[in-house]
Amino acid sequence: MSHLWIDPNSCESLAILVESVASVLLTQNPAPICLEVDIDSSIKLPANPNQTVDLIRSMVIQAVAEMTEGGELTITAVDGPNGLELEVADTGRAIELRETRIPFAVAAVGARIHWQNCPQGGAAATVVFRPQQGAARIAA
């Protein structure tokens, strides 16, 4: 298990948690992978912090496995009326050429996931969290 630079239970920002989890995994990877995180710092964690870490870790590991020679990893999130969408896009192989696995963490947080090819090459996995009642997100 990777060591995180922050305590997930004291982190409220999805952007900070994503950067922490992805950065640790990428520093342990032998191939050069450029990370871009485009998540508004005001977006709160969509689920229990430890479950969110497990989900991010699982998605990043899958993406990195597709980029054995290196590449680019882009992680974005948008919180809209249909729920929070967290997308992990990589410059690895197309969907048709890879095994797409649903991380157990997706089910644990009550989300759904879908995959698509990226126009510039590679693929993206998007996790959609159900919208929560009220303004604040409730930990699962």
C-alpha cells in the first residue's frame, strides 16, 4: 500500500487528495508519466475519505498499467446537478485493446463507472457519484 503525504481523514478537498494519491503512485513508477489535475479546490470529497483514496488509487493504477513506456495522466472532476463526475484519462491503449475492470471501490461508494476512448488517443474512465441531498456531501 502506498504511503500518502496527507491524512485522508483530515482532507476535505478532492483536488488535494487526488494529487496526493496520484503523485505517490507516479513517483514509484519507472516510466515517465506527466500528471495534470484539473479539479476545483472547493469540490469536497464525494464519499468516505478512505474509500475515496481506494477508488483514486485503483483508477490511477489501471491507467498507469496502460502506459508502460510513459505518457500523460489527466484527472478532472466536475460537480453538477447529476452528481460528481471524476474522470481519469490516460494516453495508453484504446478501450478495445484493454481489460476494463470495475474497481471494488466504485461499488463501495455507490457510484457507477463508464469508459470511453479519448479523441487524442488513450482512454478515460469516468466515475459518477450520485448527487447528495442538500449542499453538503454525506460520507458513505
